[in-house]
Amino acid sequence: MTTPPTHPGHWGHPPPGKRRGPAVLFFTLPVVLGIVLIVAITFAGLQRREINPVAIKAPVAEADWKPYVDAGETVAENLTTIDYRTADRDVRRVLDSSTGPFHADFAKRSREFVDTVRTSESVSTGTVNGAGIESLDADGARVLVAVTVETVTKDSAGAAPRSWRLRITVVESDSILKASDVEFVS
């Protein structure tokens, strides 16, 4: 039979007040950021309503679909370009370019997100590699965006760039095109 330790924290946990090394933050930060982003995107995905694509019989003019693609690219870049030195402004940019359930969920989690970015001194830069219309109807458009994200933290020289594909639902809100839903596409 094992006898209990004589002081708390002896069961594999550091004693109270003892700091964990930078390796813990290096591995914890991407997990926390990933969880926050996945939860936000999952919630928004569950809340979105299905868009019924219009059967297109004739070619759609570029002027009709291009603004939606441009808005989708902007949202993707805003979501993936966050710097700890400008985190509040970066998050405001995401909120300003979103609406509906995605906006509400991102706003709810933004304080925790900013704190994590600042603690890790994270700098993420997103680069849009390409985008196009998946569907377009009277209510809005679904835009597919391919983006590469490079992230550097105070404890890392930089991880390998990550490639993501996003499906962004773009709708008009107060005469401005904004994202109402964002989801990862595999």
C-alpha cells in the first residue's frame, strides 16, 4: 500500500507556486487556440441555416459573385492574422467583418482568446492562396477559401505553416457583406 505524501503536490504535480517550463506553454498554446477556434466554428456551423443554391442556367456576372469572394478572403485573412501586440484591434477586425451566431460566439470567447495570444506572445499570419464561390443565392453566398497560416510564439522559432480550407457563409448586413458562419473543410 502506498502512503500519502507528506506535502501537497507530491503526486506528480509541482508544489504550489512552482512554475511550469516553457515547453508546457509551447504545447498548451496551440491546443488552447485550436480548441477555441474549433468550438467557435462548430457552434457557428450548428447554428447556420442551410443555403439553397440557385440553379444557374446562365453564367453569373463577375460583378455578382466577386464581392462575396472578396469578403470571404478578407474574413479568412482577419481570422488567421492575429498579433499579440495588436490583439484587441485584430479581434475587433474579425468582429466587424462578422454577423449572426458566428459574431456572437466569437465575441463571447474573444477575451480568453486575446489573453492566450498575449501570454504566448503569438504572431499568426494568414495568407489567402485562393478562393471561389461554392454557392450563390438571394440570401448570400458560400465561399471556399484556402489559407496558409504561419505562427510564431515567444517559445518557438516558428512551426511549419499550416494549410486550411474554410467555408465562409457571406451575407449582407447593414449594406455590408459579412461572415455569418465559418467552418473548416476537410
